[in-house]
Amino acid sequence: HQEIIYVAAKEEGDHRHMQVDGPNQVWVTDISWLPGPVKGLFYYLYFVMDLYSRKIVGYEVYQEEQSLHLRDVVARAVLGIADTPRILHSDNGSPMKGVHLQSLLQPRE
């Protein structure tokens, strides 16, 4: 199990450090709103995408926005992958900075 380095974008559009030349080097994660069946009701689409191939490697839909959910999506995405990415990139949203995701990404001894 390789350590995944977590990178949060300091400024919108600053992707100079995101140069990749193959799959499973950098993954990108985000949360998008999905409209529900009633006006004002939204669901949250959590996804992880490979930056090189643009392939969605993991996703889930939840009723609330929480770091715990994002951790679970990322953890399931790396299951069965021998070459886990070295970088997970996201914005600075609270689920991305939350303790659950951060604990998953800590180096193992």
C-alpha cells in the first residue's frame, strides 16, 4: 500500500503541479450537487477521477456532505489497485480537509 499525497489547490486554476504522463499518477476528487425530486432537495455526488484518463474510478451519492463519505469513496476506489496514485487533488472544501479523509491518507508504518 503506497502513501497517497494529498494536494489541495491553493488557487483556482493553479494546476502546474498536475502534469502527468500516464494513468494512476494523480486522482482528482470533488463533490457535486444533484437536483432531487423536489425543489430545494439536493443529493451529493462524490467522485474520484483519474486525471490522465479522465476515467471515474469511484463514486457514490449521499444525502449529506461529510468527510466520512469522501473517505469511504476514496478507500473503495483504491481497493484492488496495485498501483495506487501518489497524489489526490481537490479543492479546499470542508469534507476534503476533514479528519476522516486526512486519517485515511496518513502514511502507514
